[in-house]
Amino acid sequence: MVKFCLLVCFLLFGVELVMSIAEEKTDGCAGVPGIPGLQGAPGRDGRDGAKGDKGETGRGENGETRDVAIMGEKGEAGPQGSVGPKGNSGKVGARGVMGAKGMKGVDGSKGSKGDQGAAVKVNWKQCVWDRADSKDTGVIKECRFTKRSGNSALRVAYAGNLRVHCGSHSFCCSRWYFTFNGGECSGPMTIEGLVYSNRKGDDVHRHRQIEGYCENIPAGQIKVAFHVGKCARWSSRIHDAHTGWDSTSRIIIEETPPAQQE
């Protein structure tokens, strides 16, 4: 502003000097230049100019249009949202790699000694005959056996030919069974076999086998006998029985360890 005022004063002085020279040419010699006036007061600021047109939007490094925006201050955290719905199950993952073989475990403690078992040596016998017996009731064969232990069991078996003949009757039945010293087995049940027919005139001879185990028999001499008799359901009638026919019959007796306990 000061420079502007000095420039104005300089111009005014120049104008006066030219006019003085002109007057000097017409009227006489020019007078002495006057003393420069005091500096005028600064003028008021001018009014704002009209608003210019909006410039073009600038472009970023990659040529994309970018709007320049100033980031505001970070707002406070909002309240926690509600739990969303359960997502779908993911796919089964791939099978993992087999791990390294583990170390050998520590040996367990030695178990306690078990109870002593019944020491039964092999002890068996068989009685064999080759004859036909048409007895309908009574003892077919008796076989004596020495039992060594009171804690053991006896296995007995008959193998041979048996038949029952109905004749004129519509049915017939005979029973073959074992006894031990005169009584049937009760440990656990009897050892027996039935032959039944419901055809008149049948006279079929077939090989059959009857066997089982009997317990609760004391040690010592045992009289094992094979019998034939009536069937319990038709005890009022004795039918035509036949034991052995053109073949060998046998009774097998064997002493065995006792059965396992449940």
C-alpha cells in the first residue's frame, strides 16, 4: 500500500513539473518545486470478487476419479448386535496324517495265582457186543467203571441199532436210557432217547446214538447200565422194541473234568 501511495505522489509531482515547464515556455521561468504533500490515508478494502466456476474433479495416480474428503473423528463404539443365525455345517476335512507310533506301555503287575484245578488223568472204557436183543423192557447191557475223583463228571454214550415196531397199533414208542448204580442221572438231568412211530407195520432198523454228561457221582466203582422201557406219555402200554441188529453195539464211558461254572 505504501508503494502505491509513493507511486501516486511521484506521478503527481511529474505532472506538476511538466505543467511548470509549459508555463515557463509561455509565461516565464518555472517556479521552485513545491514540498511533497503528506501521505494520504490508506483506502478501504475492495469488495469480494464474484465466485468463480467449480473446477474439474481431480484424478488419482491410476486415473480414477477421486472425491477429496477429510476423515472425521472416530465415533464411539455402537451397542453389540444380536447373535446371527447358525451357519451351515462345513465340509468334512481331509484325513489327518497318521501320528507317530507311541511308546511301549509299562508292563502290568503280576496277577495272583489261580485256584488249583482238578487234576484228572485220561480215564475211559468201552463195552462192546454184537447181538440182537428183543427185550421190550429191562437192562440191555451193564458196564462197570472205576471213577477216580469225586469232583469229576462221567460222559456216557450208546452207539448201535434201535427200532420200535407198531404191529397193528396206530402208534408205538420205546425209551432207552442210562442208570448209575441203579438210579438215573440227576446232575443235571436224565440221559435218554425215544424212538416213536405212527405207522402200522413199520419195522425200520436204524443206527442211533444217545449220549450225555452226568455230575455229582462219587468216586469208586460205578455200575453203568443201558435200559429199554416205556415212554412216559404212554406208560400204560409196552411196545415192541429191538436193540442191535446185524451190527456192533457199544457203550463208551469217560471220566472228565467238571463243567465250567457260569
